[in-house]
Amino acid sequence: MLNIITLNVNGKDRELAVDPRESLLETLRNRLGLTSVKKGCEVGECGACTVLVDGQAVDSCIYLTMWAVGKKILTTEGLKGPDGGLTEIQQAFIDEAAVQCGFCTPGLIMTAVEIAGSGRKYSREELKKLISGHLCRCTGYENILRAIEKIAGNGT
């Protein structure tokens, strides 16, 4: 049986019918066409499907859509800089060449948004722990860490 729900996704309310067992990943990607939300491991271990729910990074593959009712969901499609262009975080990923194949990039950016939103500075070791839920097969994470350090690190 399908439930009619309203989700706030990227600042817009969207009404849709969903199966109560449906993951947020399936809803965002398959029903709403938000292809930045990647389907990777489907068990919450690779981070490719990371989105923000009320400002907190979650693996949308193991987060039920029904749990998101009444909350604000943000994907990379919803990110906008002050002038409507790229955010500081997105630009840092470009500047530091932290985007290779791009599969893991949206999830890492969403985690970086959460990190930056905390308002505090992090050491490199703390940042490593904060992104440890993301699997990137193209890099040694060095460029990714430099990009995140630009917006939330101590720069060392």
C-alpha cells in the first residue's frame, strides 16, 4: 500500500506516493530524478548516497523515505552559492582537483557541507575521521582533504 506524503527537498515541497519500505535514495533518485544521489553499496558503507536531512549527513540508502517527512532534505542539486553559482565547498573541490570520476563527489560534498555548517575548525586527523564513511577508488583522499580543509580545516 502506498502512502501519500510531502517531502521538502532542496527547499521545495514535493507530494508523492511512496511504499513505506522505500529508501530515501530510491525516492530521490528514481522518483524525483536527483541523480547526484548515487546508488553504491546499498548498505550504508560507501557514502555515495549521502544527503543532508535537517543539516545532518545520512546514508540515504538505509534511511527510509517515511522518516524524512517533516524534515528538510538537501542534495547537491539544491546547493547554491550567494550569487546562484557554485558554493565555496564545490569551488574548493574543483580548485583542489578533488573530483576525478565524480561518483563519490556529491556524497563527499554533502558531508563537507555538514562539516562546514558546524562552524568549527578541524584538524586533518579529525577530518579523516569525519569522511571515513566515504569510499573513493580514484584518489588517495589527499585532494579531498585539502578541499575540505579550505573551508573547515586549520590549513595544515
